[in-house]
Amino acid sequence: MSKHGELTAEIGKNLKFDGYDVYYDHGTSGDNVGKIVSWFGEKYRRKAELSQLDIAVVQQSSERYISALIEIEETNHKPKTLLGDVFATLLGEHFKFQGKHDLKVGVWTTLILMGKGNGSTADKVRIEFLKTNVNKLRSSQAKENMSVGEVVIELFKNKSELEENLNKQIELACNRAKQVLAG
């Protein structure tokens, strides 16, 4: 069994996309390593933090537009955990990286949650139910972070499936962001 966040750090370190910076938590210190925080209020402080995400894929520009926000649940896919991840992220009003860099979300952003699961039919039905209802609830809210364009929830069985599905989802998110931001 690996330490908490070890797989996430490895995945974050290995993600590379032309024109994007990949920020990730759980790694050794560096320019792209640090906390990615959803927070609320007028001034950033620890008491205003709602959630910390694992990975952010950010367009290389002065605006720091987030194309993909990613949370990886390495040990489970319980609905309570996934919903906590989703709503703690979306109920915020801002995103910050390393406590100093503001990150922007909007309709161009995709929130991706990956949970470890066995892929049973029951799991797939439950995940589809969560995705559908999260998007219905999200559309009725006005919070800044609720403006993300899409929420994706998927399961993975092992590291290779996680890497394959995550790369596919990030590529889709980046293409979608380019289209939305272009006009």
C-alpha cells in the first residue's frame, strides 16, 4: 500500500500538455507543487478554505484560466466522499495555488473526480446518478465556483486505467476550454 497522495503526486508530475502548466499537491517542493484551494470570502486565510484539490491544469497565460480541476480518491468511491469533494469545491468563491496565485474558473473549466472502484454495474449506475444530480443542483446556484462548465465523475480499477482515463478527460477538458475561450 502506498502512502496517501503518492499515486496522485506521481500522476501530477507526469502530466504534460503543450500550452498548460500542471499544478499538483502531494509532491516534493517545486514551482508546480502546492495546495490548490477552493475558498470563500473577501480575503484568503486558512479559515476560509473549503477544499484542497489534487491537480489543476492551467493555461499558460497571465490570466491563469483553469481548464481542468482534478480530485483523485485513491482508496474509495463512496458517494459521501465524492459529493463532499464536489460540493466543497463548487461552494467556494475563489481558487488559490500555493496560497499566492489566483486561479480563474468558469464555463471553460471541467471538474474531474476519479474514484477507486471495481467498475461493477451498481457502481456505474450510482456514479451516473451522482453526475446527473450534481449538474442539476449546480445549475441552480450562483456561486463563482459553480460556474464550471462540466463535472465528470469516473471510477478506475488500477493505476494504468487511472492514467488512461485521466489523460483522456484532461485532453477533452483542454479542447473544450480552448473552444469556449475562443469565442
